[in-house]
Amino acid sequence: MWSFPNIIPLSAPRVEGVVNSLKPYKFDRIHGAFAERTIWSDGKGVLERSAARYLKMIRGDGTYELQDFSAAAVGQG
């Protein structure tokens, strides 16, 4: 996750703060800076999975980014 205006990667505590501040709310939609970046459903789940993936990557041992996320590798190809 990035601080979009500054294109600076956010720290783990900052990302956790964003996720925790949104936990009490129910929402499906997330509007991005551009129309094609809108998440139309499961916005809260998308946010939580994205944050978890980001935190795992910045806190990990480097193996996360070496995983094969291609469609064939995850059974969708």
C-alpha cells in the first residue's frame, strides 16, 4: 500500500491503523482515484486481504514475493 500523493510505502503500523479504523463499518464498495479502479463488491474483504498480503510481504523473509501467483498455479488456468 502506498501513500498515493507521495508514492511512499506505508509502514506496517500505519496499514494496521487504517484497517483497524475501518473494522466497525460495513461496506462493499471502494472508490479509487480512477473509475476503472472501483471495487464494486466485497470491499471490506478486499481491503483486509490486500492489507494482510502487504503486511506479510513487508514483514516476511522474502519468500512471499517468490510465490507463483499465475492463474495456472492457483488452478484457474
